[in-house]
Amino acid sequence: MIKTMNKRQLLYKRIMPVFIGMLIMVTSVSCEKKSRDDSSAFKVYYVNSSETGIVSENYEIQSDKSDSKAVINELVTALETMPDRLQYEAPIAGDIKLLNYSLKDKLLTLNFDRKYNELGRTIEILDRAAIVRTFCQLDDVEYVTFQVEGTPITDHYGSVIGNMSADTFIYNVGKEISTYEKIELKLYFANESGTKLVPVYRSVVYNSNISMERLAVEQVISGPNTDVAFPTVNKDSKIKSVNIKDGVCYIDFDSTFLTQTQNVSAEVALYSIVNTVTEFSDVNKVVLSVNGEPSFTFMDFMISGPYERNLDIVE
């Protein structure tokens, strides 16, 4: 494995600054579906009046929750309606019109008129984040994609944005963001048999206050979002800390990490993390721990780092 600063420099060339001074004020970064037993658990997201962040308001769905079309129609109306609090702005408002939508296989496609292309970059990504995070709370919606008069939207560099989930928009809660950036990560997930790794490339918009190593591990936990690769670790695993010293990345998980819910070997799960993190040029080895314990048993396999990249396990 060859690691040079040139590789790091090339990686950073892919980082695309989108806007500055964004303050995110929502209270959850999980894309997991919340319990609907409590009506206040559902939230509708808006843009703050200074257009520097998104905020949420508790919302009680009035429609029959088994009627997806009715619920989506209701939420579209909520997202089009200026809230009572004047410091909030509706994300579908002004000259922007939603022409139609479709829902198939948990993918919600929103088709806007051509005025959508006239949005500034800052407000566009804020509007998009508010809309996606609102709809992804629904059990029937896993992903949202945007179109303009039937054509998929693209970013400032002409790349199709594609399907988005709530965790497409990564940020630190309560912290001011100096830059909101885009990066392409190389992640490793399992093949269908769970015996080998396959690489998956993913573009992620993220808060530059988050280390890329932590961001990459969070993306591994969230799963591959493709039918050509499969999850490797428990999606409920939580990262307690990520630190790098002298080329070694130390990752501490909570105990949920030990509960394996995927049909993969222990080595595949281990190296999905190790190979992903060692893609970064300043990381040569990875040490995993659970609740601060550097040695632990995982699927009858004793893990005690450090571990280096293993390309033999890649399909």
C-alpha cells in the first residue's frame, strides 16, 4: 500500500465548497424512522429567515398514515406554507412550484418547474435538506430525488445529485459550520455471500468540522445504498470517538457494535472499516475498541489492533 501526500492533495481537490456560515439547528442526525406513537415525534423542516440553516417544528399528521399519497400531499402543503414564526421560511415557496411527484419502491421523486434552477447555491441546498429530512421520516420513503421538468438536478459542477436520504446531509449539531463541502469516499461493503469486500464510491455533502475518517465510518455503518453490495456492521452502532496519532486511527464504538446483524464473516466486517479508513493517506493502521476496551471478542473472533489494509479480502 503506497500512501503519499499527493494522494491527499488529489483527494482534497475533490472537496467542493458549497457555502459558508451555515448554522444547523436540528437535533438529530439519524435517518432512522422515529416512533409514530408520539405525534410530536414527526417534524417538518424549514429554512431560517437568515438563510444560514434549517430548523424543525413538531408536526402532527392529520391524514390516515396508511394512505401514503394523502400523507405526502399534506406534507407538501406544509412545506409550501409559510409558518407562523416569521423567522422560518417554507422550503417550497416563492416562484418555486412542485409540478408533481411519484413514489415507487420507497423512492420519492419530486418534479419542480424550471424556476428551481434559479435558486442560489446556499438556499438551494438548504431547501433540499429541509425537504429530504422531512420526507425521509416516513416509513414509505427511504430516498428522495429531485427533478426539474423531468430532468434530474445537478450540482454546481454538473454532476447528477441522484437519490438522497437524511444522512446525505451530515453536520455537527449546534456548531457553526465554516464550510459545507462535498467529497467522494471509497467505502468497503460485503459481497452477496458475505465472504469478500467490494468497493463502493459515494459522494457525500458534509460539515468540514467533522473528520473525514469519522465521516467514512459513519457511512459504512449506514450501509451501501446499492443492490451490488451489502452491509457489514450493525446499523445501530454508535461511534464514541475517532482519533488519529502517528498514522494510527483509533475508533471507539459502543457495545451495540458487538451485536452482529449481518450475514458476513468477522474479517469482512473488520476490514470493511479498516480498508475504508486506510484510504486516507494519513492513516496506515486502525485500532478498534468497544467502550474503551482495545481487545474484545467479535463473532468468536478476537480483535486486538492495530490492523493494516487487507487487499486480499477485496473481491
